[in-house]
Amino acid sequence: MIRGNIEWHRTTGRTYSLPVQIRNTMELVEQVARFKAPKYLSAYMDVLHMHPRSTVRT
């Protein structure tokens, strides 16, 4: 991810600082791992639990 971010900055001609890019990337990973992924996985599990109850079995 960090390499991809650096390559993007190089190809677009934008300046970057390696330590800043590493920190920003790791912060993004942390935000997804701690907050977004559990939230969406919980919502997905709720849907999986509700679907069998909502279908009519004959």
C-alpha cells in the first residue's frame, strides 16, 4: 500500500515525504481495521441472521 501510494505521487508529479506517507497509510489501515471493518462486518452478520427468519419455508 505504501509503495503504491509513493508510486502514485511519483507518476502524478506530486511532492511527498516518505515518513508522512508511511504514517498516513498506517493511520488509514488502523482506521479501517479498528472501526470500519467491524462496523460493516457486524451489519453483514445482522443481515445473514435476519434473512433466514424473513423467508417463508413451506
